[in-house]
Amino acid sequence: MDWPDGADKLAESFAELSLERTITKGLKSAEEIDRLTVDEKLGDIERAVYLLSSGQEVQRISVIKSLPQLLRDHNADCMKRVVPKVKEVLHVAGSDVQVAATQAFLTIIENQIVSYPVFAQTFLQSMLQSIDNRDPAIAYSWLETLLEVISFLPKDIIKKEILTITISKGQLSQSVHSRLASCKILGRVATKFDSFMIKKEILPLVTSLCQDVDYEVRGCMCRQLDAVARGLGLESTKSAILPELVELSNDEESFVRLAALETVVSLLSLLDDETCVNTIIPLMCRFCENALQNEDPTLPSVAHQFGRLCHGLSVNLNEDQKIWFLDFYRRMCVLGLTEGKSKSSDRMTPNLLNIFEEEDSYAECRQCAGYNFPCMVLFAGPRNFKTELYSTFSSLCDDPHRLVRRTVACGFHEVAKLLGSSVLMIQQELINLLKDDSPEVLEGLVPHVPETLEMFAKGGGNVVTESKLTGLADLVPALMAAESQAACSRRWRLHRDLITQFECLPKCLTSDQIYYKFLPVLFKHLTTNRVLPVKLAAARTICVFIRHNRKLEQRQELCCRLIEECCHGNSSWKRILFMDICKILMEMFSKMFFKEYFYEFVLELAQDPVANVRLKFCHLLPALKKQIKLPTDRPLLQQLELMVRRLMAHEKDRDVAERIRHSVLELDKIQIGMDSGTNRFYMDDDLADQRKEEEERLLIELEEKEKEEAEKSMKNPSSAKVGGRKKSNEDGKLTKKGNKTMKSLSSAKSSKTGKNSPIGDASSLSSSSSIRPRKGSDGSAAQATAHNVVKRLYNESTSGHSSKKSSSSSRKSSATTTSSASSTSTDGKPRRKISKS
């Protein structure tokens, strides 16, 4: 249509909406307001009686909900005046008032606001009458409340007030609804009486209801047989309950047979070995075989209960019977699949399969079978997994229905734990699930990725070694494919969770694998992703990778890249994100590490031209002050105070000025820490910080030790196997960026101080008084401490050789190549300073 015509029609549409018309639908008239108005001088009881008598429905609901509190405060008056009014209202009230009353009555008995006899005389009678309400929803609500109340009532009240009515409701002359209610009440009261009482009063009615003419009544009573049997005991169960169960399992209605199956599985823990061998096992074998041959509607339920059934009968089965149960399980796992059908057919014809998705009982059966797979591994034994269940597991992981694959993915970690030393057998299945096209499959796998990868890293043992980490290289492309699939999907929560789970990778992969494969992707999401939770997850995972990276040069490059791309980023949100990263760094690293690498760069943001950045900086001020230790960090404290004074004096933005005033009040309450050499008493934070410093120092010593061993192996090639693969730099951008940054920092440093920066230098770390080895301690003690810390960090065993410290000059020379510009601190050591590029 032409634009003028479209504009006219649009104007007419807006006119019809009457946008300027006053909306009066929600307003109350003067008469309605008068009806809702209550005299303020009325007391609680008088107001409740008045509202119940002449108030609106919403006011009656309010009074009924406050009934427990009224009984606490005015018990006698409330019982005399309010409760009778409530009982009158319930006779004609609607569903909302009835539901409010059920909640109030249950609260009264739960908290024992009134005595049990008073409750039985006053409230219980109303409940027993209300379960026969004509409205099914109201009757169901009162019945469920009555079942809850029975758990709190004593035995004598149940026998006197409830049991008689229950028996009368269970007679064949009563309606189906009454008999169903009787079944549920019988199951609940059976747990309150002894065996003799159940045989005399309850068992005859139970037998009658199990043979009722209506299948719903038979099924409902069948589901209560578990409670009745536990009240009767083993011998009475064998003579009275089992014959009924056998008959119900052969019922003509699938609803009843399904209830019988669930009851048999629940009763397995009660029955003895003789009963299981002679009655239950033949019964269940016949039941399962009939369900499979006749394609019974109960087949999905059979698959769902099959794991519990096998687990409960495992001690009573002989070898032939175990083989039969395993064979039946394998048949259920491929039910409905034609030969050669795989999940590729799901990708080729998704629309055709989705048409029958809800009606595909075969897929539901396979899904339930996949849910029970960990239990079947336990049933068959991990040693027999390859011969008995591996092909079935592979088929389930490659099932054409995505929900089946998702179910298997949800239990994959349990299978990995059960297999133990044979876990590497299912590595290819893990790769296939990680590369699955369906995000739902990935959603099932992601929550337990750390547990699963840790099992593969251990290789079935209790220790993670370097050779095992290198052997997991095949999982790297699959993990990258999973990350790409999550990033391409519109499920940002899935993507965030997967990135968060990547924090476990230092325990499972080498530092080079993480550095060259995962870190480039995380930096890309950190700077380009539009979803803030994903960016924060990427930032935290990057910090974890830095924390556990075993190469000093890579750690320095990553720190420099964070500064260059975030702190010196050309967008304000990047600089705001950098302060969020600083919070993570302060939580994860030692105070020394943060001050040497990031402290002064954060202070630069106090003069940022964007008000939101300065506002974020004001929120960070208390955390920055907590990083300072006197007297060493007095220059940093002076810089911080200078920035605060500048903000207070020159800030023009109203929000920032208000925030800086609040931050100053918080700063005054913070007590600055002292160096450990001058402070005799340690706080918990100080001890935690010292532990972090020691771990960082030991990480550097471990790297130097590995370098020394590598040099020795190069000098003596005959004594060591030489032939490792040459590591290629697969992320050129990252390395070039890091090298460029390090060169610019080094040149800036030379122009300012002419000295090498000690950042990341092992000598500067070891010279700190808080991490200096204790006097009098021998080398073996330090060695044991080092190995314990490194084992905790990486969950791997290290060799028992003593770690030799490198000379200070060698450390400085290694740090010089990657050092940055610095300003001078009080002890004469330069601090890192990166100029904006």
C-alpha cells in the first residue's frame, strides 16, 4: 500500500484506541469503598467477626489466613466467636476461601496451637465433611490436607474420629469418589496402627477394595498396599498382600498393572529371599515379557522401574536370570529402532519426527532405559561393561531422539565414576555428546563436566599425572565444539554455565593446551559478547587460568592483555568490566600479586572521562584500601587518598559525588593491615593471603625446576627420552599481542626508571617477609610443603626430588624480557606501569 494511505489507517487505529481516555475500570465507587471500610476502633476479634459476617470475599480470605495468629493471641475469644463463623462461611464459600481454610487448619495442627482433642472436635469434623464437596478441586484439596493432618494426630483420635468414617466410605454402595478417598486414607492410617489392629479393622476393607468393580479404585488401593504391608509385617504380607498383588499384576487394565509393578518394586526391601526367589522373580519376568511382546502401555513404566527392580533383586538372581534381565534391558534400549538408524536421521528429517514426538512411546521407553543405565552398570559390574553394556551405551549416546541422548548425558558422570580404571573406554561417547547438535543434550552434560573430565584425567587412578593430561588432547576439539554450539545457540545461560565449568580445565589439561586453545576464545567473549553474565563468566575463568598457569611468561602476557584490552579499552563498558575483573583478582590472588600487576592501573580510572566508570571506581575504593599494607605500601595509600581528594573536590556528576561521599565513610572504617614482620598477630585474611603468596612462589619454583630438568635432559639425551612434539602457537593474535605489549612496557620502563621490573620475578616474591622460609627449617620440610601445595593446586603428584632455588640474577634476567614500565616503591623496587597505547 502507499505510504499516505498507510499513514491514514495508522492514525485511525490510534484514534480508535482512545489513548487519552481515562481508565476507570479499576476504580471503586463511593458505595464500594464504604462497604470495604472497617471501623479502626474495632478489636481483632470484633473485626474478624464483622468481616466474616458482612465482608467481601477477599476480606474473609484475609481473616481465615490470620486464624492461627488469632488463636495464639486470643485463644478463648477466637474459639468462641471466630471459629464458629469460619465454619458457617465454609458451607457456602468458593474455592479460594476453601483453599485458604485448608492452609490455616494445617498450620494450626502443625504448630499445635490448640490441643489435639480441641482440634478433633472443632476443625477435624469440618475437614471430614468437606472431602465430600461437589467441587472436585475443593474435595481434593481437603483430602490432601486431611492426609497431612493424620500424620500429626495421635492413634486414639484417628481410631475414634477417622477410621469409622473411612470404613463407611469404602463400602461398595458408596460413590467412586468416596471409595477412592477411603483408599488413600487407609494407606495413611495403616502406618499409625499395629499389626493386630490392621488385621482386624483395615485388612478386610483393603481386600475388598483390591477387588472393586471400578479399575480406578483397584489401582488406587494397589498403590497403598506398600504402606499396609509395612504395617502388617512380613508374614502377614506373604499370606494376605502378595496374593492380591499377583492378581492385580494380571489385571485387564493397564492402569492397575502399572500400580502393581510400582508396588512390587517398593516392597522389595521388605520381602525375604525365599519370597523374592519363588514369587517375585517369576512374576516380574512374566510381567516384563508380556509388556514387551504385547507392546503394553506399561512398557515405559517398566523401563523406568527396571533399574530399581534389578538392584533390589540382584542378590537373589542366579547367573541365568542375570543374563535374562540384561538381555531384556538391551532390547528395551533399541526398541523401535530399525537397523542402521542413527541420530543422522533426526538431523535429516526433524519435522517428520517432531510430528510424532509426543506419541513416540518407543522413544519414551528408550529414554527411561537410558535413565537407568548407571544402575545397570552397577548390576552387571564394571568388569563386564565392555562385553555386556558397551554397545548398548554407544547406541543410547547415538540415539535418533534428542531426549534419549539428553538423558544419557545427564547420567554420563555416574557411568564414568562406576567404570573407574576403564573410564577411557567411553571417551569417544563423551566426544560425540559434546559435539551433539542439540543444545538440550549439552544442557544435560554441562552441570557435571568437571566431575567427568576429572575422571578422564585420572584415567581411573587416584592421581593426575602429566602424561595423563597430555593424553586428553582428543577432548580439546570436542570441548571447543561444545563451546561453539553453546555460543551459537540463543541460550546464554547454557553458554555461561559451560564457560564457568571450564574452570576445572587446569586439573585436566596442560597449560599450553589451555593457553593456545581456550584463552583466545574466552578473550573474544570478554570483549565482544553482548551478554554481561557471559562476559563475567569468561573473566572469572580467565583469572582461574592465570592462577593455575605454570609458565611465567604466559601469565605475564595474560595479565598485560587484560590491562590493554579492558583497562585501556576504547569503550567505557570495557573499563567498567575491568573493575569487575579486579574484584575477581583480589579474591583469587594474593595482595602482592594484585598490587604489582593491577593496582596502579585501577587508580587511573578515577580520572576517566565517563561518569559511569568513575562511579564504578567509587564502589571499588573499599576493596582497594584493604589491599594495602603499611609501611611498604605507603606510596599506594598516598595515591589512593590523592585520587579520593580529587574526586571530592572536582567531581561534577551528582551520582558520582554522592557515591564518593558514601565511599569515604566506608574507607574511614577500614583498618589498614600491617606487614607480617611488624605485626605479631595475624587475622584470618592475613593468613589466607600468606598462603596465596606461598602458592604463587612455589609455582615459580616448580617452573624453574622443570626448566632445569629439561636442560639436563638436553645435555644428556641418552638418559632421557627426547621426542616430544614441538608446540605450535595456534593463536597468533594472542602471542603477538602479548609480545607487543611486553615490548612497549619494557621500553616505557627503561625511559622512566632504567631498572628491571620485578613483577612476576621469583626473587621479589621470595624476598617478601611474609613468604620467606622459616629460620631453622630444613630443606625436606620446605620440599614437603611445596609438594602439598602444588598437589592441592593441580591435584597431581610431583616427584620427590628437592627443589633448588635459582639465583636472583637468573630470575631477574627472565623477568627482564617480559617486564613493564614501573614507578618506584618505598623499598626501591619499581612497580609496573603500562602506558596507554
